[in-house]
Amino acid sequence: MDVEMKRLNGLKATSNLVTCYPEAKVIIVTKHTDLQTRLAAGEAGALFLVGKEDLLSLLPLIQDRDG
């Protein structure tokens, strides 16, 4: 999921997704890594927020999660 998307804000999309599917696991990948965006991502239900420049850090995050 990205924060900036053409049709729907990624934070709102994340919130909608985890509301409809509580078992969903969302990782936000974005260029917006400031504290405010990180907090908003957590409030929306994202498990992680990763900067696009840190994509390689996703692998251990995904491997460490059950399910």
C-alpha cells in the first residue's frame, strides 16, 4: 500500500481494508516516512511503514510474521 494513490488515500484504504478484513496484514511502502505519517499509518491499521528507499528491509518483516 502507498500513502499517495490516485483514487484513494492509502491510509484511508488501509483503514477500510482492515475494517472489512481484520485478518489483513498491511505494509505501507512510501516516500513519506515522517513521524506524523508513521503514526497515521499505525492508527489506520498498518503493521509497518517502510520507506521506498528501504525496500530490502521488507523481507525480514514479512518472514517474521505468522500466517
